Amino acid sequence: MKWKLDDDLDKIRDEFPILSKCVYLLSNSLGAVPRKTKEELDRFYSLWAEFGAGAWDREWWGMANRVGNAVSQFLGGEKNSVTMQSNATQCHWIALSTQFKKNISRNKIIMTDHEFPSVIYAIHKIAEFTGWTIDMVESQGEIGIDAQRIIDRIDDNTLFVSTSHVCFKTAFVQDISQIAKKAKTAGALTLIDGYHAPGTIPVNLNDLNVDFYIGGCLKWLCGGPGNAFLYVRPELSRESTPILTGWFAHKSPLDFDIKMEYTQEAYRFLSGTPPIPSLYTAITGLNIVKEIGIQQIRKKSSKQTSAIIQNAKRHGFKIFSSENSDQRGGAVSLNCPHAFQVRQALEERGFILDFRKGQKQECDVLRIAPHFYSKDEEIDQLFEAWEDILHKKTYEKYSSELT
């Protein structure tokens, strides 16, 4: 079946139970769960209940492979170039570990302060351990960073350029292709956090020519937690030996040989036993997104995020995302007075979105993230409720303190 968003929206929405209960505008944090995901989890349970350890031979052993290849369809990657991991932070550790005790002449990691904090924490700790230095490009309160500012930092000492494809707080789309081009010329590796891209914007890693690309099914792919993924450029994969490793990365794991011998392709980047139940939750969302197609999703997303921006202008809210749709992912970040309290008031009225605290020169924002299952009229309804909350000052009954 091929879904058409203009004709089949009601049928699509029926696949997502939460949409009957609220206006769900938080897909940049957690995609709505498809109804049939329960059937997949029941299948996992049934295999376990009926066959016990025999479930490994019947289905579980190849789950990470199958789901990884399903994900690769949204990345333009080659078959067997994607491995499923528990979370994106672990993916960064694995990728960075390929260079432990290597490239001693290169010791600089370039990153920006727009990266997701967990990534920043991990890379700082790795740098402490390895003696690498971090060159942090400051955003100075802007929604994004001009790619040229990153490119200008890349030199012969650069080991990794670690940055986001789409910034998590502002949905700003970075020019990854130009960054990767300069990095390759300089002999540096690119480590791209793409968590906020696949499922809402087209991604073609062959065109981007990056070395490592990290993401997950949690958000726009409606696959739930525990489904991060790591793409490694095939040529690089064949010559890489990650130090953070485990038995699933062994050439013959069931031989239980105590000497490590890496398997081929991207599966050498696996570590311990995969989170099998999580992998089952990824299947339905990936199928639905595939049936709709990323071009339809992107077209609708650009239309709805543009509508959010126009509504925000009419209400005088500060826009903390790009007004250029080519530089905007699937969400819009807005600032308004009493933002945290307003978010709580909106939730009580059935509008689900989230709040992000501003850092340094940034403002606090509410992030609004419609997806392919969102109705156009829900955008208008959101702003009508928002205006009413501010006008009547009903936000005052909610706490202004983050807990």
C-alpha cells in the first residue's frame, strides 16, 4: 500500500492511538507509536514464550541486521552499512574509539555548542581520556552556525568534525556536504549527529560523503527508544577496529574464541547483545514512513512549519528557527512570555509540545513539531489556545520553576 497524505490522512491517523486523545506536536522528541507496534511486541513475547532460547535461531539473531537495513533505505546508504545500537551517545563512543591510540599527529575535535548535551558530555570525557583537544564553535545565541565558520577551523590537526545535521533545539539544517568536503580534503573524519533528520527531511549519505552518521528511530521514524543507529562509510568500515566492542562484532561469535577477530562490514561496530525488544518496536514505524515516502513528508512538514511561523508572527512571538524552509527541519522553536508556564497550560488543554531552557545568549523556547499525521487545522487550534492562555493569564496557576 502507498499512502497519500492528502487522501488517506484519516486512515493514517487511525494507526496512531494517541492522536484521538490530543493534538500531538512532539514528534521531534518521541514519535507517536503505531497501533501495530503492539503486535510486533506480542510477536517478540510469543517467540520467547514458545521457544525460549530457540528464539535466537528463529528470528532474534538477525534482527539488528534486518532493522539496520530497513533504516539504511532512509539514508541512501549501502546494504549492511548500518548497525542498530542502544543510544546515540553509545554510537559516538564507538565511532570515536576507532581512533584511540591512532593519528597521534591529529588531536583536535571540532564541534559546536548546538550539539545535544549528551554528545558534548561524552566527547569531553573522551578527550580527557585521550588527550585530544576540543575546538568549540560558539553559536552566540544564533539559531545556527554558518558552515564556513566550522570549515575555517578544519586543519591538519583535526581528527574529527563532530556536529549535527539538524540542530536539536532550533531545527536548523546545517550544510553537512560542504563541511564533509573540507574535512575530507584536510584528512579529517566527519561524525554527524543526524537524529533530527531521517524521517522528516531527505538524507543521502552517498551525496553527503560523511564518514560516520548517527541517528535513531525514536523521533521522526516512530520507532521508540533503544533504536539508535550508526552508519559507517563502507570503505572506512573495512579498515576500522573500534575499541569499544563486544561479542556481536566477532567474526564467529558462537565459537566463543577469546581472541578478537572482527567481522565484516558495519557489523564490526556492534558490541554486546542487541536490545531485541526495542528492535521490534522499530518495524511498524519504518514501514509506515516508507509507504508514505519522504518526499510527501517533507512537503507537508515545510507547509506546516511555515504555517507555525506565520501564526507566530501574527502573535508577536520570537522565532528561534530559520524562516528559510531549506534550512529548517521538521520543527519550529518559539519564544513567548512565560514559556514554561504556557507549555503546562497548553498540555492541560490537550496540546503536547515541549519546552527547552535557553543557554548563554539563547532564549527559552517551546518546540512545535508536527508530523505526517498532523492536521493543518491543529496548528490554528494551537495558536487560538495559546492566545487565550496569555490573554486570560491562566498560565499564572502553573509553576515557573523547572523540576
